[in-house]
Amino acid sequence: MAHFRASMEGDKQVLLGRIVTMDDGGTVHERGALCIEGDRISAVVSDPAHIPASFADVTAVQTQGTLYPGLIELHNHLSYNFLPLWSVPKRYTNRNQWRTQEPDYDTSIALPAKVLGSNVDQDYARSIARFVECRSLLGGTTTTQGLSSGGTGGKKWYRGLTRNVEAPYDPLFPAAGGHTLDYLPAEIATDLAPALQKDRPFFYHLSEGTDDDARQRFLDLEYAPNTWAIDRDLITIHCTALKAEHFPRLEAAAGMVWSPLSNLLLYGETANVAAAKSAGVKIALGSDWSPSGSKNLLGELKIARLVSQHHNSLFTDEELVRMVTSTPARMLGWQGLVGSIERGKKADILILEGSYQDSYEQLITAREDHVIAVVIDGRPRHGRMGFLDFDTSQQERFVIGGKDYALDLAEQGDDPLAGLSLGTAIAKLTYGLANLPKLAAEAPAPMTMAFSLIEDQVLSIDFDLDEGEDFRVVQDEVRKAVPILRPLPMAPITAVDDAAFRDALKANVNLPDYLKDAL
């Protein structure tokens, strides 16, 4: 049996299976062949007998599965994405209520993240980076928002396994900017409008909540009469407070990122996606973060489908799959490089076992243990042992749903995570969460300078829900938090291995009954 191996420059691979291209025509090759050379797709053919002559001597790999473009996630707070699901105390109408006024948010989310992410023991920050990237990877994600650090040189972006929209590997990809907290009305003209003139994608959390204050954040975008800070570079996140009459204006943006589970768990409502679709707004999916979201995009697809079904099957299965493939690629301006399986594009591929059901439904219903391989730049980063060409010196064995997988975590050159396995990262974070009061009590006095930077082979974590804090402020906050901290559990990295996850969702006070029943 031929095994799939990492493609080096000039190397060639041929993968056989059902190919769901996600091209503009929705082409699906039931028994196709995908030809990869180096990091690029060289050919996609419907009949393996018709592969290019230059691939005739390549031994084809029979995947016995279905190939999709690698999944693209445009919203995730990675610095918090290792924490367990939060037992939300009540329904909120604005994100600033839980973020600034809810004591249990500090106890369960903000302070635990800071205790570990700012710890002088570098292995905590390194473990967070390893865990959150692998959490995305194990769910088929090949592109996501990034993990950043702060310091005297300004914000730095960690570059690792998956593509980072803020710091992509390749200069061909436009790098994104963004802002997490609400802009003040005066800042729309001074900060947001100029950011949109840089001809690059820009993420902005907009109108998160359900009340008039959240809605006002959208109205603030009209910073001068008939002049709006909305154009094709703006990618808006959440938009839960918008009414139907607002979405035609939002159609001028690149699109909206929808996080239905997180919205429902915090606010009991989600964005008016029916109005957004009617207005022609592009919609992508994001799982938001682990305290109130899905484990990964495979989970968020399932929630999105249930919401769609509740609204009279608002979206087809193909439209839902496009929310994690071709649509986010187009919103980023990356559609010429990723988001579909087409000749000349990057070989970012997700392979699922089998081809026995509708191809779009198969992705939506897939679990993490249905994944055969996740490929980025032609290199299999994650996949089944027995399918990958497994090198014990380069790859880590990991069990998902009782099945053996291999993770290729090796990087060339300067890698702040070098030598850190996912298993070790999980063990480190498990200990840290179980010993939060102890670690906070041991935190040193505030330092006289900011934490070291990524390029110095040291990684610190930037907390984007508390923009503007430097390391000294965080350390002082951690030391004062000892009396209110409590140990937290370390939840399994995948949904298929987390037997308690579904019950925890159903226990949420805000989740609508139709979703609880469906779960």
C-alpha cells in the first residue's frame, strides 16, 4: 500500500478519492485524482486514467475517502482556547457585561488564562500555543486567526503549523489586521477608517450582544454624513444586535463571521443570518473560543446546521460547507490561493474517511476520528497512522476516538515550540489549571520590562480581550487574584473524546430548547 508522505520542493503525489472541489461550479469528482507537486495543486482530474504525463510514474495513494479544501476559520481567540467550557451564570445583552462586570468571568476565564499565559515558566505559554494550534488542526482547520504576544517591540505574531491570517507564511497572502474591543465613536474616523485604506483584510468585533448599546456600535460606523467605515476590507464578527434593515449596508463589507454556539450560550440569540443572507452578506463560520464555543469548525458546522434547520432550512449543506472553505477565502482576498481544490492553488487539504453519503453532509456530520489527514502546503501535518508515511523521529503518536494518529509538529529554523509534543503540552496545562491558586501565589513581583519576544525564542501570550495590558500589569493582577481562583479541569481536545461536553452544553441557561432537544 502506498503511503502519503510530506511533499518537498519538486516532489509529486497523487491522491485518489472523491474530490469536493468547492470551485464556483460546485464540482465533485466521485472517483477523481489530485496531483500535488511541492506545495501546489498541479492537476485535478475526474478520471485517474487521465492524470498528466508528468505524474505517470508516481505511485498513487488510494485514500478510500473524500477530499475537501482545508477548513478556514476567521474567528477564534486562541489565547483562551485551552480553557474548559464556562458555566455561563445568566443571559447577557452585551459582551461588556460579562467581560467587565461578571466576577465569574474573571474567576473562570480571564485570570486562569493570564496565570498560565504570563507565567515565567515558558513551558506554559509554549503549551498554550501547541494545544490551541493542534485543537484547530485535529478538526480539519488549515487557516485560522493567530496567536500574538506583546512586548517592547509591539505585537508579534506566532507562526506555526496552521496558516495565520495576520502573519501568513507566504507574501502572496495579504496579511490581516484587526481590533477586538469596541471603538469609541471618535475612533472610527481616526483608527478604523484609516485601517481600511491599507488594502488588507481587517477584522472587527461588531455589535456583539442584543441591546441598543451593542447596536449603536454599528451605527457609529457612519462617522460623517453618508460616510461609513465599511468597505471590502472589513470583516465583521458576530453582528448579533443588527436588525434586518442594517444588513443591506453591511453588504458593502467583505462579510460577516458567524459564531452561533457562542452567541446562543452567552446571549440566547444569534445573528439574524436570514436577513444577512437576503441582503447578500457573505457569511463565514468561527467557533470563537472554548469557554463558550465549539471545539473546532466541525462542531460549529453542526450547530449552524441545527440553527438553519430551525429556520426552515435556511442554508443548504453546500452553503454551510462554503462558510468554512471558499467563502472565508474570498473574504480574505485569498481565493486565488486557498479555499477550493483547483489547479495552481496551495495544497491545503482535508481528507475524511469514506464516500458513502452526500459529500457536503459528510463534512457537516464528521467527527475528529473521521479525519484521515490534514495537509498544509502539500505536507501532511496530521493523519491516520498507516495512511501517513510515519517517521518516529519527526512525528508524535496521538489517539483520537480510539484510533491512532500521527502529528507532524517539526519546524525548520527558529521554532519557539521545538521539541514540545502535544501530549506534554496537555500534561503541562492539566497541571497548571489544577494548581491555579498555587501558580498565582508564586508569581513574581511586577517586572521592570515587558516579556521577551517571539524572535528571541521566548513566547508570551497576548490577551486580546484586554488590549493594552503589558506584562507588568498582568503579573500584578495575577498576584492579587489568589483568593478568588479555584482549580479548573482540563477538557479533552476533541469533542469525540469529551463525553461530558454535550451534557455541559445542554445545562447552559441560555441555549434554546430546540438546540437542547437536538443535542
